[in-house]
Amino acid sequence: MEKERTAQLERVIRQEHPNVAGIVVRKDGEAVYEKYFNGCTGASRVHVFSVTKSVVSALVGIAIDKGYIKSTDQKVADFFPEYAAENGSLDQVTLKNLLTMTAPYNYRLGPYKKYFTSDDWVKFSLGLLGGGRRVGTFRYAPLIGPDILSGILRRATGQPVLSFARENLFLPLGISVEENIVFGSKEEQMAFNKATNVNGWAADPQGTNAAAWGLCLSAGEMAALGQLYLNGGLWNGTRILAEEWIDESTSEQTRWKQRGLPYGYLWWGDPDAEHAYAAMGDGGNIIYVDVKRNMVVAIAAVFAPRAKDRIKLIKECVEPLWEEGPA
């Protein structure tokens, strides 16, 4: 019976979600299902796009817990005083605004070409902060803006973001992120978006890792991150992340009203499930944590435009398989 039901799940994935690289399901702390597609294996790593944001959220929580950052109420100007005189918005915007997507940016359409070809993504993003726009209103910044958090982490900790992440998050969880990836051309970046064998994290020429995109992970590594959150920040009995930070960052702090979507600190809430939240990235990459069911579902996928709703897939085809344990 279990084989028949998982076979049906796999048929749905192949037919309706053909860009999936791998899926890992953890239930009650154990991996109960793991399957790979499109020639991928457990060692395959993909660009998880905006799932990167939720990883950066964890790093900010760790930095606060270790005393590098005082609180989410600190102003951006505290970390970049040299730019504060020329941009008064830096003294108005807090880390919490950055984390909840309630920071204002002075652009209607993202200036992506200028961003990607700039030498310093943090400075570029700081230059777009404010512009007379209102602080505190939700405006999702998919790519340009969150890099300010990478700059804050680097200045606060005195370490490159990848080094801080390795020491305090990746290595304890058995996650391998080998190197910074700096693109020499648009073609290199396009190839990166569909690769399944790249181990690294995109960075600008200054060596600062992107905060909104650019991290490569395997499905198993994504599931480990979800399990850390489901465990309340504990991993093999060791405290990695404060439980209070997990509760705060995955609770609704603001909302994308037009779409009815709750938002925490770079984590999405599930509007139809009180005890569930997700890290979501373009192409259908997702870490879905269902606290009530004590379950984590991680799906890694290569980029594809207009990927179908992964939460719907999880709710309709994945979670029912383990409602009471495997059939």
C-alpha cells in the first residue's frame, strides 16, 4: 500500500512538477521518504533562490544570541555610519524592517542589470533605501535590498557571511557550502540557476554573500534546516538557534495584504494552517514545516518559470501519506 501511494506521488511530481530535483520528508524527527528526479541524487545541490532569505534570518538570530547585534530594533545607520549623513533613511529603518520586508526602497521596478554589474551589492542597496517612501509598509523585495543584512552580519561579526554561517549553522547540521561564487558573465549566472552540481553561495566582488538568493543546497540539507526549526533550535542536543527567535521569526509580523500571506522574519506563514510556515524560493524550492504534524517537507528544484504551487502539492499529496505514519 505504501509503495502504491508513494508511486502516485511520484507520478504527480513527474507530470505536474517536472523541475523537481529531490524531495525529503521528515516525520517525528526521522527521514521517512527521500526521492530524486531528473538524474539527481542526494549529493545534488541546486540554487534555492529565496530560501536563502530564511537562512539569513537564522544567521541574524544567531548573531543576536551571541551578542554581535543588540536587537532587531537597531538602526541600519548603526552599522553604516559613513552613509548615514547622505541618506537619512538609514536612521529610520531598523533590522526588523529589513527582516519583515517593511523597509522602503526607492525603485518601482528592480534595477537588476545595474545591481548585478555593481561591485558592491550592499552599497548599491543602501543607496536605494528610503527615497521618501514610507517605513513600515510591507513591500516584498525579491532580490535588491536584503543584501543590507549581509553587510550588517559582516560588519557586526567581523567575519565573511559564509564563514560565520559555516561555523555557527552549516557545520553543526552537516551542511556543505564550499565557496563564494562570483559570476563573470550573465551566461555564467544563467547556467548557475539550472545547475545541480554547484557547491557554494553567490557573492559580489567584495566577497559579500547575497542575502536574498544565491545559496546552493541539497534536499537533505534543506530538510535539516527545517528540522532544526521544528526542534526549537536544537540539533543532536546542542543549542544552535534560540527557541525564542524561531517563535518570533516564524510568527506573523506583517502581511502581504493583496495576497493574504503572513510574513515573519524572512519566513512565510501558511494562511491556511495555524502551525505551519515555509522558506520558499523561485522555481518551487521550499522548506515546509508543519508543527502540528511534527513534519518537515523539503523540495529542491532547478529553476523553471511559473512552477506549480508546492504547498498545494505538499498538502494534497505528501502530508496525507504520513497522517498516522506510513501506510
